[in-house]
Amino acid sequence: MSTARENWGSRFGFIMAAAGSAVGIGNIWRFPYTTGTNGGGAFLLIYLAIVIGFGLSVAIAEMLVGRAAQRNPVGAFRALGGGAWPLVGFGGVLTGFVILSFYIVVAGWTLAYIGFMASGSIDTTDPERLSQVFSGFVADPLRPILYSGVFMALTAWIVVGGIAKGIERWNKILMPALFVILLVLVLRSVTLDGAAEGLAFFLKPDFGAVTAGTFYAAIAQAFFSLSIGMGTLLTYGSYLSKQEHLPKATLTVAMIDTGVAVLAGLMIMPAVFAFGFDPSAGPGLTFVTLPAVFASMPFGAVFGVLFFTLLAIAALTSAVSILEPMVSYVVDEHRFSRRKTVIVASLICFALGVPASLSFGIWSGFTIGGRTWFDLVDFLANNIMLPLGGLFTALFVGWAWKRAAYELSNEGALKLPWTPVWLFVLRFLAPLGILWIMASALFA
Ligand code: PHE
């Protein structure tokens, strides 16, 4: 049921769009606070090992499935594997709903912070005041929900218009702009008085703090950040031409994604220590720490507005890539109109986002197994669904899909010197590694 697929306009455009999916609030918001709550430098090292050790191979595998099948996640697994394999694609589609429901909440905060920065209402380096502003805002029963609705509407609007051209064009401008802003802020942050302590926390590994949970947090973060395991890479790969050197493109995207995460750490951690914030403060870290950096630099308000705007845009390019797989599935397989599908899917995600937002306020006392609704959906998506999606993708490409190695190289089977390594990772290292990490943390 595949329709003729639009292709990306250029290699650069594709790489920027895929990087636009990967680089999002996962890098700038979630990575620094996850590093902070998992011991700093040791987490960073384990994270890097997981990205190189199997994140990259699984990302290549997922993208390859899409490119070979040229269709949506469910259709792709059906076309190449048959049997029960489409369930993997279906699981990815469901994961999209779960992720988007909390993603739009945090993305909504970034919209609100653009306003706070522009109005100068939080022009202070006082940790207490900044924490109060943040907790006060996110606990509000109405405003954050409205912002998440606005963000969901923006995402829907882009996806209705068809993403290939619009998204590619925007990403080509916005991603480079993001790098520039990030570099400026890193420079300001690492030259703050007292930055050294933060750098040491972020870069010096303290293996005494490592537990099974550290590995688990790292794998969840790696898959979320690289957009692995829910069909996003698969769907983006389905718009990729067969002429493209897929492993090289994926490597570039992974390097950009990891580079931005490390830069975000270098931007946040020195400031955390310089201004006396708590590195293990959790989800609020970016929102309470960075305003202090802006307050302590010339034209801070300008940089503040710019930064949160870019963060919102980074979030938007990712949110689009979370919505697209489920939309392409419904449109391809059930022949619904794109517009109707996007509207219904967005309304569902928005509704699911309401309890996620309220769990920072009036529903903060409602917990399941010690987790608020927000923590629960984050955990479900990042610690269970994405790793399992990655696991089954690895198993599929490693064992079930016989043409995988052939598809990987344009010239023919196994020309690529790395192909045997890649297959080994997919067959053994990634599945066993993912299972071992999940089991040792869940049953510890
Ligand atoms: N990678 C995105 C981020 O870091 C989130 C994402 C997850 C996007 C899964 C697509 C699929 O913010």
C-alpha cells in the first residue's frame, strides 16, 4: 500500500532533519538533569559507551528498515518480515503517543519562558527565587496546559502540511543557529567564577556512584536522545534515497546529537555550581539554572529569549518527528485523510498531557509505585518501550531480515568493512546488553 514517497531535497537537508529529530529537549533539558541525578562524569562515560557500543548500530538498523521498505513502521515490518513483526511497528506507534504526551508539557514550559525572559521578570541569579518561579509556574493548573496545547497545535500544523519540505527547510536554518547560541552560552558558563567545580562534576568520573540504575538511566537516555525505538528513524529513513550512504549519515546525526548533549552539560553544570544550585534537582534544572546565567551576562535578556526560542524550535522539530510515524501509519494503512488523522492524534496526545502537567501541581500527591503520572509515562516510554523497540529492531535486522547486510551497502553484500561488526552488535551485543541492563535494574 505504499504510495510514491517524497525524498529529502538534499543530503544536508536530510541530516539536518534527522538531527532536528534527535536534538531536542532530550539533549538540553533531560540529559543535564539525568547526568546530575546519576553522579555526573561516570554517567557521561557510560552514556557515551552505550551510544557507540549499540545505539549507533540500532539507529542504522532502524533507518535501514525504513529505507528498504519505503513505508510506515507497521507496513515496513509487515513488508520485510511478516508474521508478528508488524507488532514492533505498532508498539512504536503507541510509544509515540506516550512520549508526545509529556514532551508537549516540557515544550510548553519553554514557550512560557520565552515570555518570562522577554519581560525581564526573572532577571536574577538568586537560586531560591528562580526555583520558586519555576515550581510556581509548573504547579499552575491552567497556564502550562494552555502552553502545551499551543505547542501541540504548532506541531500538528507542521505535520498537516506534510513535513518533508517544510521541516527540512526550517531545520537547515535553525539547527546551525542552535549551535551558535549553545557555543556562546557554553563560553559564558565555563568562564563563570566557580565554574571549575561544575566541570569537575560533569567530566570527572566517580565510579563509586555507579549502580545498575546508572546503566539503565544511560540506555533510556541514549535511545530517547537518538530517537531510537519508536519508528521515527524508520519513517525518516523511508524518505531517504538509496544513493545515500546511510551509515555515514547516521554517524553524523549521532555525533551531532551527542555533541549537543555534551555541550548542554557544559552549559548547565558550571552554572549549577557557580550559583549554588543543586545538580540533582531533577526536571527543573535547565529552567532554574539558565536564567541565572542570562542574568549574569550582558544582553542576558536577549540571549534568554533567543535560547528558549531555539529550545522551543528544537522541541518542535523533534515533536514533529514523534507525531509523523503514527500519522503515516494511519494514512498509509487505513487511508484516512492526513488532516483528520493529525487532528485526532493531536487531541489524544494533548488530553494525555493534561495529567502529566497536573502532576507538577494539584496531582503531585497522586503516585503509582512512588512515581507521579509524569514520571510514570516518562519511565514507561524511555525505560521500557524505547529499549524494547530497539531490542526488537536489532533482533529483526540481525536475525530475521536476511537482506539486511546487502541493503546496507549500495554496491552489494558485505562490501563495507564494518558490516560484520554491525551484524554482531545487532545479533548479540545489543539484545543481550539491553536485556541485561533492564533486568539488572528492574530486579535489583
Ligand atoms: N530525540 C528527541 C529529543 O532528544 C526526542 C525523540 C524521541 C524524538 C523519540 C523522536 C523519537 O528530544
